[in-house]
Amino acid sequence: MARPVDLERHAARRLQIIDAGLTVFSERGYDGATTARICQQAGIGSGTFFHYFATKADLLVAILELGTDEVRERAAGLADRTDPVGVLLELVGSTAEDAADPRIPGFVRAVAGVMDEPRIAEALAVDDAAQRDVLRQWVERGQSAGEVRTDVPAERIVSWLLLLTGGFLERVAVDERFDPTVENGLLVATARNLLRGG
């Protein structure tokens, strides 16, 4: 008879491998990241790795999907808020907080190198859609409440907010002098000006 699976232990081991993958992709890029190095970083054998992920591409997709899940969880945690501009600025500011992880610059570069791979492109598209959905809801609420400019359609404002946050991450990835903790205030101030207009 097969042993029952300990779901908590299984989830914890999966997250351990994901965390190790994030570190190794960050340090070595996608092509330089081997499953052997990921296993070494995670402190596991290759059999354990392949029990959870068939390939390193599967691991990269899992990392991206985890990010999308975090977007959705963050959105759920904000559902009862009544300050649309505050929520939007918090969402924008969270980009800088996430970018403060020293692994993020290398990880962004690693993903950029394979973003045209169909599975990676699909995971990125799902993440983009999740971010758009959250931002659009709060922009529309803000417009209805008279707190967000209405001279620009909500979808266009969302695109500009994503341009700000995506550009911020790109700058973190390519310019080691660009400190996300220092630049966070200006990012949020720029988003505030965009939302209020004029």
C-alpha cells in the first residue's frame, strides 16, 4: 500500500525548490542554470527535483505562476478597502518592494532571455492579465468615486501603470546603480500624478 502524501511537506518541498530555482536563475541566467546546480542550492537529489518538475522550464513556469498567484492573493486582501488611489499606489509601490530582493535583477534578465518560448510567454501573458484585472477594477472604482482622472479611459491608465512598474523592473535589471528602495518614492509619486492628472 502506498504511503499517504503529506500535503504540507509536499508544498514546502516544492517551495524550497522554487526558491532555489529563483536564486540559480538569478545568478546564472536561464541557459546557465542546470538542474544539478538547482538541486545543490535546494539541498536535494535530482530524483526529488524530477518528482516535482520535469524540466527547468517547468520550474521557471512555476515561479512565474507563483507570482501570478501572489497578485491574486494581494487583490483578494484589498477587496474591502475603500480608498482606490491608496490601493493603486500600494500596488505600484509593491513593485519596488519586490524588486528589493537582490535576486530579482538577475531573474528578470533570465526571463527576458526566454520570454519568446511559448510556455514562458503564456505564463507571462496570464500574469499580465491578472495584473491588468486588479488595476482596472481599482482605476474604475477611483473614476466612479471622482478620485482618478476620467479624461483618460481606465484601460489606458492601466497600461501606463504597467509601463511604470515594468519599466521600473527593467531598470533594476539593467542598471545596478538603480536602487529600488531609493526610487520607490518617485515611482509612487509618478503614479499618483498619472492617476490624478492635470
